[in-house]
Amino acid sequence: MKERLTDISLLKEQVIDEFCELVQIDSQPGDEAALADVVAEKLREIGMNVYRDRAGEAFGGNAGNVIGKPTGVMKSEPILLCAHLDRVAPGNGISPQLKDNRITSGGDTILAADDVAGITAILAGLRLARSLGSFVPAVEVLFTVSEEDQLKGAKFLDCSLLESKMGCVFDASGPVGRVIIQAPSQVKFDATVIGRSAHAALNPQDGINAIQVASKAMSDLPFGWVDNVTTANIGIIRGGESTNVVCDRVTLSGEVRSQCDKNAEKVASEFLTAFKKAANEAGAIAETNQRVMYRGYKIGEESQLMHLVKNAIGKTGRTMIPETSMGATDANILNSYGIQCVALGVGYEQVHSTCESIAVEELLASAELAYHLITGNQGFA
Ligand SMILES: [Zn+2]
């Protein structure tokens, strides 16, 4: 084990350089082609066959998901290692700064450690595994597009390109060792209240104000924590054009998340029922819809995946921290395809802000973890 730790530290310069190289390639959701080409070439250099699916075409993006598989026959079931290629705005023109063993952006953009840290870790782990010699690592790699845009890349993934039944998504905050073993379902909903317009001063008695109807419905709804595993929120409200018009139309959009699949749908329905009831009482109409955006997952402690993850984390000298999250990752979608997945902490901090940063130590620990996941999956020490 000590030898391998030394190997990781020898890779320090290379890992930092590769991280900085990749964050400088612009890669907004739907515009990942340049970064996809670069990581595809890197996978080939490592000795993988590279496949691209057509996910981007489904939603107007310029690239599909990138999939890497080892050349040669895998002798055991592969483990899937996943990270995403896109990043949130402002994420173009990033100039990474290394200071005191921590990497930050130049201050005017995000850093994109979310999720270049995941990509870098997987590439470095693969190189190390390859350096062991002639064996064919039992691993598949998935770099998704448009994760930040409602997990679209994963949603349109061509699963026929993958054989893995389990995997790890390198895309969670917190230190290396943190493992998201449970994540929620999300249901989104919209309600449009249609009242009747009239002049607000000349004949207001002829109007039905949709804003007032909507606010009556909302006044009794539970916002925030609905129960200890469920949250609800209305985050968008649009309506009205002039102060002298009784507003006849207002649209509200919201979401419910829950660790319990059924609860998410039930609470969303209750929200929509409230709008219908208030509309009905006021002589207005409420048009509603709700849709499941992703399903939750929960991975059991005794699963083969969790044994592998726990051992691999142990080999990095850290302790596994299993946690439940209220956020979603590609792991939500992959689980719904029957690929049992957890999300792993990769050490990035303050993501989706210009203060985003990552400690070099975490970048190296992630790479080491990727290496131990690959080798541990086929019984290498
Ligand atoms: Zn991410």
C-alpha cells in the first residue's frame, strides 16, 4: 500500500496540470464538444476504446456522453466511474490559481472543480491502474454532458454502451470519504390560475384577480420542510401586466423533493389541489401539471458496491462517511437504469460560486480513491 501512496504523490504535478488544463476549456451545458474531444483523446492515450452516444442531439447540445471501456476482455464485472463535463455559469474563460496547495478561480468565474475534479481523479486513477502492467482493468468510464441542466445527459444516455451493474459518481461536495448513499426524488409542478380581467378602477367588480386567488391557495401551503424527509417550494411566479388591470392569469412553478418517492408525488398533488380549490371558490380556473424529474435511491450497507467503496476509501487512509443528501446527481438517473450507484465527495468547496476552490490534497485523494476502486474491484490489493 505504501508504494502506491508514493506513486500518487509522484503524480501531484501531473494531476494539478491536468486539472488546470481541463478547467480552461470552456464547457457550458449543451456546449461540451471541445472538452468531450479532449477527454476522449486522453482516454484513448490511457488505452481505452472510446464511444460517444447521441444524447446531445436529443436536447440541442453539441456533444453526446463520452464512454470509455478498456481494450481487451474484462475478467470480472466492471465498475462504472462517472463525472460530468459541463459546468454552471459564469464558467467561461476560467484562469485557475494555485496558492498554498489550493486551487481557486481568478475571482470573476467559478473554478469548475465541479466537476473537473471528478474527471481528473478518474483519469489519474485509470493511469495508475494501467501502470500496474498488462492486466485489463474491469472498469467503464462515463463522462456525461449537461448534468447541470437537469441531468439531461444521463437522462438521454445510451445504456446499451455500458455493462456495469454498479458505479460511483465523482460529483459530491465534502471531503474524499463522504459517500451519498441516499438521495431524493424530485417532482416539479406548475399551476396556472385563470381569472377574469377588468379595469381595476372602473369596473373591478367584473374581474377575478388571479394573483389574489393564487395567494389564497398559497397561504395555507407548507413551504420548506413538509416532514423530516420532504421539502416543498414555489420558486417562480409570473403574472400581471399593469396596475390598472385586474390580473386574469398567473403561473406558479415549484418542486417537491423527498426521500420517499410516494411522498414527493403526494405533496405536489396537494399543492395543485389547493390551487384548484381556491380557483373553484373564486369562480376561476386552475390548470395544473406535475412531473417526476428523477427518482431517489438508497444503497444498502451490505451491498457489494458499499463493501468495495468502504475498502477503497480505507486504502486512502480515510474513513467512509455515509450520508443522505437532498441534492441530485447523475447517480439518481443511473440507479433508475439498474446501475447501483453512489456519489462520492471529491473535496470541492463553495461550488456554483466565484469562491469555488479545491485543496490539492483532495484532488490527489480522489485520484487515489479512483485507483483503489478500479483495482479493488478485481481483487488487487
Ligand atoms: Zn456537479
